Amino acid sequence: MTDFLNDWGITLMVFTPLVAAFAMMLLPGKPDIIHKQVALGASTLTAVWGALLLFNFDYDSASVMQFGVDRSWIDVVNARYDVGIDGISLPLIALTLFVVPLVILYSWNHIPKPGNAKAFLILTLILHTGMLGTFVARDLVLFFVFFEVVLLPMYFMIGVWGGEQRLYAAIKFFLYTLFGSALMLVSFLALYWLTGSETFNMAQLAELVSTSDIALGTQVLIFGGMFMGFGIKVPMFPFHTWLPDAHTQAPTQGSVILAAVLLKLGTYGFIRIALPILPDAAVEWAPWIGLLAVIGIIYGALGCLAQTDMKRLIAFSSVAHMGYVMLGISTLTSFGISAAIFGMVAHGLITGMLFFIAGSVKDRYHTLEISRLGGLLVQAPRMGWILGFTTMASLGLPGLAGFWGEFPAILAAYNPGGGLSQPLFRVYMVVAAIGTVLAAAYLLWLLQRTAFGNPSEEFADNPEITDASKLEYISWVPFLIMIVVLGFVPGLIFDVADAPVSEMAEVWVVK
């Protein structure tokens, strides 16, 4: 079994959804049940392949790439099919394998209008392959291909199945991301040519940069191109403006996937590519990354307090929460980067769950205007309590996953690495701590306005407003369980990420 997984494990995991998507294209459009069964079966089989890899992963050697496959791919540009898994990518792969089948299960009775289940689920499976491929790629060209694969499915998901302003939101999302990706590709090519390399392998490029005579100013410029590509994807302030529109207009499933996994492609890119390949440039950029991170934390929180739409408020909260992830990365310490990896997973579970609830509220009330909502605990008490639980996790209540996504990142800023200014980062720490207070304010305000009180006259006797269905419970309970488990056992992620992150951070400890 081990030999089989070494040769085929990652490939089967990554491409099973894509094969299923092609198979669905050959099937007739109706009945929908066939496409739902194929999509759910493919995502479940993908999770099985992933589970086999996770069970056979050597956690004592998490800093070493495992199940690696290195095959010739595009010889003319020296690009290779080079994939592997280590302690940095493993938590995000597990998150993707966890989220997508539950999203497809939720879609069973929630295919948005127009109700073309075939096309909608095909796009979901293509997204699945793109996200997994990004997390396992060790070749920059392969990484770029997978990174871009997710762009078109999400564009169509928003543009076809979104809200009234869906075309505007979809085009904005597409153009922002494409612009950043173009600059990122230029940076990849610059690394390739300036190092005189004959490979796009990430580890080999890092070694070549460390022994080359590339001027620091040039490295800073190359890092800047990556910063734009990854920063827009995160998204960091001030590149965040596409996110609230995309989330607000996207169907529920698109919002969940976007929040849970797609935003993590940007932060993962920083940790996997930008920091280890250009550590000296990272030191120059770190104060600015930290500054934009804390601005995003405060701006996102204030933006939440100004929102009148439930889904848009949750979208702005992502700007704030991803700010904590970027603050952890900017500290250039093993503790801070490990906190960032945990924060990615915690944000994916919690905010994904919030978007699930918002989608179900929209199905029942046909509006997400906070001023029109209220009394959820009266009309749908179980859904109201789930909303309360998830908001508590999002504001960082100890014992739930959100706490470990914020507190360690704030603590890491007290003593940054790489010779960075301690007074400056301690100011960042104080500002980020203030952000947690604002988070409590906007989340409790949201909970109070939507869940408490009596239903308004508009919805008081509406028979459509029912409590969570069995299918919704099945889709949501795993999220709730994992939020609690990671809150009490954060070592499930910290222990896995510690070894590779510590090895990466050694270069900044010496400085």
C-alpha cells in the first residue's frame, strides 16, 4: 500500500474530481440526482484517497516532502509534474477534503437558480482539483496552473448563480485576481532567469537564490510581484474590495468554498513560496505586511459595523480575520507562521459555517437585511443556537478554534524574528488586540439583531421559516465538531506544522 500511495496517492487524490467532472459532461442533463450522486461519490472517494495519505504520513518527519512524484511534464520550459505533501500543506489539504463533500451534500436540496445541477456540480469538482493541486505542487509552473484553474469555475459560479449584481462581482473578482497572477508569473520567471536555473522546483530555487549574487533590491522587487499575486488572493487591505462583492453575490456554496479554501491559496503562497525562496526580501517587506495586516484588522471590523446585509458583514469579517493570519506571517517566527496556518484552518471552518447559516436564512426569509431579521431563536431555535455558537467561535472565545487563530498571532508580534523592530511590531500587537474587541462588537451586534427578540410582523406567521433540516444538520455538524475539537486540541495542527515551519524560520533566527 505504501508503494502504491508513493506512486499514485497524490495523483488520484487531485485528479479524481476532474475525471468525475469530465464523466458528468458526457451524461444527460437530467435527472439531477445522477449528477448529485456522481459529484458526492467523487468528492467522497477523493477524501478516501486523502485519508489514506494522512494515515500513512510520517508525522515524525513532517518537514520532509512525502509521497513525492517528480515526472517530466513540459520539457521546453523545464516544468515538471512535481508534487508532495509536508506539514505545511497537510492541514490545508485536510481542510479542502473536509469542506467540499459537505458543500456538495448541502447542495442536494440547495441548487441555486437557475437550477442546472449538472453545470454547478461540475464547476465544484473542477474547483476541488484546482485547490488540492495548488497545495501539493512543488514546481512553480505547476503551482501557477492549479492556482489559475480555480479562477474560471468561481467566475462562472458567481456570474451565473449569483445575486442581482452577479456580473459586476464576477468580473471584478476575475480582473483583480488575474492582475495579481500576472505579476506573480513575472516574478516566477524573473527567479528562473536570474538564478540561471534549469528548474522551477521551489526548494532548488531557494538554494540557488541563497548562493546567487542577486541584488537585494532586485529580490525586493521580485517579492513585490509575489506580494501582489498572493496579497490580492488573501485579500489584504487595500486589495480587498473584490471580496465583499464576490461573497455577497455568490451562491451559498460559492461563498463557503471561497471563504473556507480559496482565500487560503494566497496565504499559503506566502508561506510556501515567497518567504522560503526570498528570505532577505521578506525581512524588508515584513514591516509593511504587518502594517497592512493590522490596518485590515481594524478596517474590516469597522466595515462590519457599518453593514446592513448579513452576508456582506461576514465577508468584511474575513478581511479582519485574514489580517491576523498575515500578521502571524509577517513576524517571520516559527510560532507566528504556525499560528497563521492554524488561523487559515480555523477561519475556513468558522466563516464557512457562518456563510452556510446566512444561505439558509436567505432561503427562508428571502432577504439578508439585518434590520428586517430578528427572532431566529423563536422561529428556528436550533439554527439560532448554531449561529450563536459560530459567532462565539468567530470572535475568539477560548475553547473554540477561533481563539487559536488569533491569540498566538498577536502574541508572536511581541518578539518578531529577522531583526525586525520590536517596538513597531508591539504596536501592531496592541492594534490587533483592539481588533478582537471590535470583533466582539460586530459579531454580538449581528447575533443580537438576527437571533434575539421577536420576529417582525413581516415574517411572524410565515410558514416558510422552519428550523434546520436534516440535510443541513448533516452538512453542518462536522464543522461544529471540528471547531470544538481544534479549540481543545490545537496540537492537531500546531504539532504537524511545527517542524517544517521551524526549519524555514531558522534563516531569520540567525539574523
